[in-house]
Amino acid sequence: MRLFNRSLVAIMLHQFLFDEAAANVTLLFILAHVGGVILASWQHRENLVKAMLTGREKAD
């Protein structure tokens, strides 16, 4: 029975570490995406967030 308990603890620890790593990678992707939107918005001199929400783009 003791071996089962150690295995269960190892599985739980592994799952916790994997979930935390997956959450951190997801957060990194979100921050990269938001940074890219801000950079593109600045480069194109256009409010891309507003364009995404309204569906209308500034006419040149």
C-alpha cells in the first residue's frame, strides 16, 4: 500500500508542475499577442483594438 501512496503523490506532483508550466506558457503567448497588437497598432497608426471590436477600419 505504501508504494501506491508514493506513486499517487508523484502523479499529483507531476500533474501540478505540468499544469503550472502550461499556465505559464499560455500567459506568455497572451502577453506576446497583446504586445504584437500594440506594436502593429503603433506602426500602422491605427487603433486595431477598436477596429477588431467594431469591425470598421480607418479609411486612408
